Amino acid sequence: GALTFNRNTGSTQYTADATWHHFITAWDTNFGAGSKLGKIIIDAVDVTNVTADASIAFNLPYNIGNDLTIGANSAASPTGLFNGCIAELYFNSTAYLDLSVAANVQKFRTTGGKPASLGANGSTPTGAQPIVYQHIGLAGAASDFGPNLGSGGGQTINGSLDVCSSAP
């Protein structure tokens, strides 16, 4: 029941500004109290705020049978829906990249601030296919975002997917 590891963006807020932002985060909990690794980078700027790291090293149980939700879990929190657009979604629970190294951030973000190409199955940044990799190309249809190109299997889309009014 105790909060064992938490990072957030502190007071940095990106709400209702109608601008694309590149968001990337990474963590490694296999270190003792006060030494776990975690970064949040928005638009190539480190906005990490450490709020808790009081536990011993631990591994997150990504295989406990819970459903993965993207943007919303309307059954659990009908008011906590994500109101925005997602152009790329990448989740890799087996490979950690240190985001304090600018070259690692650039594996996901071009110098122009656009999403970088992660390859056909998302394996380009680490050499390993992530569990979840979804993307929509610049000229892609909304349905292009639905299939998971990662190794984690299929998904069920609830509701509809729409193309944003602007592209990243």
C-alpha cells in the first residue's frame, strides 16, 4: 500500500495549448532506495520531479493479467479520459534507455521535434521489439494506429479513432 517509486513533471503543465509535444519517459526500479532511475522528457527538456523512492529494489509485475489501457479506462475512471492526440506509442518493459543521454532521446525524436522512425516493429531504438508499438504515418488513416506492431498481441478498440486536425 505504500508508494514505492514515483516521478512526475512537477508544475510543468501542457494543457489546452493546441501544440504537439514529444513526451518520453523511462524507469528502472532495480536499485535501492533513493537510487532508482526515472526520467520524464518533454520536448527534449528534462522535467522530472522526484516525489518518492523509499523502497528496496523491485521489479514491476507487467505480466499479472491486467489489461493495458491507452488513453482511458472508461470502466475504471469514466472521468479520466485523455483529451488529446497520440501519434506514436511505444512501451518496452525489457529494455531501459538512459534518457539523460541526449542521443537516446533522439532515437525517438528528430531534431525537428517530430517522432523518429522506430522501424517496422519498433525495434530500432533498442534492437528489441517492444511490447507495444503503435503509430500513424503523416498520411495515415486513423485505423493505422489501432494494430499493435509490438510483440504484446492484439487489442480491442472501444469507441472510434480519429485523425487529429494537425500532425506532429
